[in-house]
Amino acid sequence: MFEKKAKSYTDLLGKTNRIVEGTTIKGTIVSPADFRLDGHLIGNFETKGKLVIGPAGSITGDIICKSCDIEGKFDGKIQVLEMLNLKSKSIVLGEVICGKLAVEPGAEFSASCVMRPPVKNISHEQST
């Protein structure tokens, strides 16, 4: 009567992708899951989850995500549905659109910023 569904392999491992330090990717990354980037991305990034840019990580391009923590470097346009956290060693250049913004002392923030209440869908097509 009450059957439990078996969890998929990815559910058991957690749905966090990771790009390690020393790795460089040129292109576009699209992911439905959370993502941690300690390498370098030259291109665009889109996720329905949380993005963490580690202290050694960097992105040059556009980002669309639900929430984001930046400890490394970002240069481009970022759209965050909920909360954007900038850690003390972070460097953010370009354009920021977010629901909420938290900036730790020491962070370098040289960007235009628009704070909007949460919207149901942010898509790349809406921004162009």
C-alpha cells in the first residue's frame, strides 16, 4: 500500500557538481543542481540551484542562478533570484541583479546593482 520509491544514484550522492582548482572551461554550463566552482569558467553559467565560486575560482561571463556565494572573482552580468553573498576576498565587476545582497567587509564590489523582489523565473531570454 505504501511503497517507498528508491532514491536515484544522484540523490544518494547529493546534487552538487564541482569543478576543481586548476581546471579551465570555455563555454556554457547549464545545471539543474547546486554547483561549486574552484576552477575558471570563461563563458556563461545557468543553474536552478546554488552557485559557489570558491576562493581560487573565477567566472568571466553571465550567470543566472537561484542563490550565489562568491569568494573568488566574477566579471560579467549576474542575475540571482534570491540571495547573493560576497565574501571578504571576493572581486565582483560588471552588473548585478539580485533579490538580496550581503557584502562582507573587504570585498571588492565595482558593479552596477539592481535589487528586485524574487521573481518566479529569471531566464536568459528575459535579460536580452
